[in-house]
Amino acid sequence: MRAKYVLSEVMVGLWRNVTMSIAMIITMAVSLTMLGASGLMYMQVNKMKDFYYDKIEVSIWLSTDATAEQRTSLESSLKADPLVASVIYENREQAYNKFKSMFQDAPDFISAVKPDQLPESFRVKLKDPEQYDAIFNKYKNTEGIDEIIDQRRLLEKIFNILGSVQQMALVAASVMAVAALLLVGNTIQVAAYSKRREVAVMKLVGASNWFIQAPFVLEAVAAGLMGAILGFGALVLAKVLLLDGPLRDLTELLTPLEWGDVLIMFPLMAGAGALVSALTAWVTLRFYLRV
Amino acid sequence: MTKTYPKASRPSLDNVSVSIEKGEFVFFIGPSGSGKSTIIKLLLHEVTPSNGKVIVNSRDVTAMRSWKIPHFRRSIGCVFQDFRLLPNRTAYENVAFALEVIGKTKAVARRVVPEVLELVGLGGKEHRYPHELSGGEQQRVAVARAFVNRPLILLADEPTGNLDPDTSIEIMRLLDRINRTGTTVVMVTHDSNIVNQMRRRVVEIESGRIVRDQARGVYG
């Protein structure tokens, strides 16, 4: 009986002030979408780091006029180097084949390049990828080397961009959360005012505090959960329509976003939405329903 | 016991000490602003005394933890001058509401509410809304709501203040009947007619002090 009473009070409460309820749910949804997106981006960046840091190498490009002697002496010193885990040599022909497969969609570009225009290179895998500077300093003045490139630097640029996008999403989520909080507070005030007679009688006959407050708190929680469901729907739509659609190539280049990760966001969003609404409602009631 | 409201120049109740026995019927009388309504608020723990203690059913209400107050209030029924009924509920629903919000089932309400409405003389009018009832009938609903939980104490804050003399007498008969079931009745009033007719204990308050405490007293 009590559960039914409380539930019907919640629905009546949300309906009584329906425009405010909708505003509350929408702001909540936008805020939670931002929160979910930021969480996903955070997980994605970590996953990409795990995936790529294993594979990254230092590329040492030889200048086109490097002699075979210079090449072999460099190779032997690299192989003897205690910082180096493995060394792979790539000759002009291999570089050309790789180039061809990379730009297979642009045959004009390929035909403009001859195999001997591409430099030879060493792919050096370090025992500890952090030791790039030591390698760089050691070999930068060696004869016949054109350029030393740490792939990690390139990746870090991408990660930094993703990181700042994630932070922007978090900031947007917080700003929307403030708006959502104010709306929850206001909705609860209006609800408490419209039920002031009932509340007065309940206090008078000795209804327990939780019984008086529960419908109001649950009203806010229900709105928070609806916001979370909408926000989660927005994330799912974003994955289906955006990441798996027009942005497919980008997501395949980076690591693809998995459904499992998207699903994990739902309990996070629902939990955050419900908890924040409940707390706000409870604090508001402390001011407006003094017992 | 003393009660001073914030911003008040003098205490609303100044060093007042009253003891009321179980089953008594007591009038608190005095002019407006004498502090008699403060007594009701103190007994309900709506306000706390600035000084001293309020003891109800041998329990110190002033020292009571705030989460215990709702339970404590279930042993007290309350009637006011302005009835305080819920306008969108029928007489039956108003009384049943008081039971349901303290966790009683609908089945209990179905058994008890018609009984108590019969007791206050509203048999047959269970499904009227407050605006379809006269002032006296509305106050009967309020009395039924206060009494439905069989409280030990019934507090009445000028219950006849909005009623004509004949209706007032009927309400008093009802309160008297409730008193005879063993319920302590504490009534605040400035209706001299009623006090004189009932001939019960009278405590007169003036400017926050007790000026008279008389068994079987009259007004003035």
C-alpha cells in the first residue's frame, strides 16, 4: 500500500508541474550525456595508450645519400645498444611497397614517387619507450642519419587533443549539472508548496519524516533516472549515427568504440543522476519542510 | 517553564508551571496574546521552551530527539479553529489520510473510520467534501481525524472560534464525550459561555503568567 501510495504521489508530482519536470529532465539528460561522453573518451584514450604504446617504435630515417658502410655500422651499434629491444631494417623496396599500400586510393600520387626516392630506415623498438631521449642524443650526430622520429610524440599529440576534448565535455557536464540542480531545487519547492496542506496534516498526525519526504525525493530521483535514460539513448544514437556512420574511418584508425563500454556508462549516468537529484531534493526539503 | 520568541520584548510564557492529570479536561483561557496558544505548540513540540521542561506521558519532550517526534505526536490528537481539512478529500478520506500516513492499512481504515465518523455524528455524510459541510460538521470531521488514532491527549486550539454558539455547544458535547473515554482534553479558548457551561478546571493566563488555576471554574 505504502509503495503504491508513494509511487502514485511521484507520478502526480511530476505531472502537476509538467513543463518544469520536462525542463529538469532535459537539462539532466544533457548533463549526463556529457558526463557519459567524457567517461567514454577517458576509457578510449586509456585503451589506445595500452594498444599503441606496445607497438610504438623509434624510426631512424637514413639520408638518401647514406653509404652501405654507414648503414651497417649503425645497424651493429643499434643491435649492441643495451636500450634497444629489437631492430628492423627497411630497405627502399619495402618502403615503396608500404607506401603503395598506404596510398592505394591515390594511384597518381604513387606513380609520382620512385622507389629510390624513399629513404631506408631502421625501426627500433626500445626496451623502455620512455628512453627515447637517450637514443636520440646518442645517434643524432651519427653520419648518414636524416631524421629520428619517436612515434610516441605523434601519439601524444592525438591523446592531448582527445584529453582536452574530454575535459571540455566534463566542464560542459558540470555547467549543465548546476542548471539541473537549480531546476531540481525549484521543482521540489513548488511541489512542497502545492502539497503544504497535506504536509501540515501529516506532520500533525505524526507521519514519519521519511514518509513525508520520500515522494518529493523520489520525484527528483525519477526525473534524474529519466534524464539518464535519455542521455544514454543520446550516447547510443551518437555511436550508431556518428561513430559507426560518417566517422567510421576515424574510429577505425583510432581504436573502435565497443558496445560494452557504452553499456557500462548507463549505470554510471543513472547513478550520478539519481544520487545528485536525491541529495538536492533532500537538502531543499531541509529548508522548506521543517519538521 | 519559560518561552520567549525571538524578537519578542517579553516572554510569551513566563515561568509557567502546570500539571495536568490523565483524563482531565482543562481550559486555558485568557485574552489574545496572553500565551495560551503557545502551550499547545509546546505540547506538540512545534516550538521548544527557552527554559524549563515540557513533560508529556512522563517523557521529557524537550530532550526528545527530533526523529522521535513524529512517533510522539501519534499519541496526541489536535483540533484547530480553522479545521485544517484537506479540501480535495471527502470526510472519510480526510480521516483515513491520518491513518494511512502513519502506516495503517486501508483495511484498518475501512474498519475504524466509519466507526469514528458515526461517533462524532457524521454517519451518512462520509462522502461529502469539506465545502459541502457546515462549519460545525467540518469541525466534527477534524475531531474525528484527531481521535481516530485513539490518542491519549486531545489538544484543541479555540475549536469553537469559527462556530456559532449552538454549534459550539455541540462540539463541546463531543469533546466531553471523548473526555469520558479517558482521553485527556486540553482546550485553549476565550469563549466565556462555553467555559461557564462546562464547569471544568480553568487555568487563566495573562501576559504569560498564570493568574488563576481553579477546579470547576468559570470564565472571568
